[in-house]
Amino acid sequence: MSDDVKITRRTSLYRGHFRLDRYRFRHRLYGGGSSQSQSREIYDRGPAVALLPYDPDRDRVVLIEQFRLPAHLAGMAGWQIETVAGLVDRAGESEASVARREAKEEAGIEIAGVPVPMHRVLTSPGGSTEIVAIYCARIDSGKAGGVHGLAGEGEDIKVIVLPFREAMRMVRSGAIANATTVIALYWLDANRDRLKRRWKKKR
């Protein structure tokens, strides 16, 4: 922590697959001096990786759909259309390795080459420490489909193969509302031609 932030107390509220802690802290003020002591509960979810599989030959993306209780409780569609994603929860595992593992587990597909980094984003900086590293990778969408996921983790994940333009229509209509997926698709919209040229040269 920098001198700009002073954490005076940290209390563990929950320890499980994720962590919940209460912090008491002060921070510097723009006008000078220090803020009053504040208290916040912080959800420590750990780093994650999201992957947008893209088929440049067919101009298609591979997305997944699965049930999300928080979305349902928030009044949104319970079944959310998303990128492939997973936590970096194994010692020494790289982000690229997580992307490959989750592509296989959640979508049943293999990615070609090295995943291309898109963005690193905070999903909810007011309440969570989670940082998601978003990547894009070349795949063969002709081999994508079906229902996947780890039964031991209660996963029931349907693969959705979409023409890129249809995916963007779904973003603009609100049918795709997952923030990481929206960011990934807008990035691809801005970089699609460059990505096609790059991957074509590597063949």
C-alpha cells in the first residue's frame, strides 16, 4: 500500500472458495490531508481470465450460455450469454493456460496459437478486488457446439456460435449484458480486420 492509503484494521468475515473481509481505512484527499476513517466490506474473488473465441474464416464468435443466480436476483435474464471464463486458481498457471483450459472445459474447443490480449479490467472496483484479463483466440467454429461444463461443479453450459454481426446486434439490443463480453465484442469490432490480417500471415 502507498502512503496515500492507510489501512487501520482488517477483519475476516468469511473464508471459503472466495473471501469477504471488512476493512477500516483512510485515504488522501484531493484538497490535502486525509479522509475520515471509513469501513467497507470487500469481496476478494481473485484474478480471472475471459476468452472470446473467434473464427476469422467464418467471421463467427463462440459464446456460452449458463444460469447465473445473481443476474436473476438483480432482475436480469437468469441465463446469461458470456465469454468463456475462469479463475486463476492453480499455482503457477499462466493466463494463457487458463484460457486454454476453460475453452476446453466450457466450450469443448481447442484454441490455435497464442491468445491475443484485449484488456485488463476491474469488474466492480467499489466492492471487489477481481481483475479480469480478457483475451481473444483463433478457433474453428465448425467444431463448436453442444453442452459442456464440469458436472462436479454443477456446470450446465450451452455453446452458442454466432456470426459476429449478430453478436453485435445482441449487444446493442441488450440481449448480451455481461460486461466482460460487451467489452470483448466491442474490442473485436474495432480490431477485427487487423486480427484477420495478423492470423492470415501466420498460416
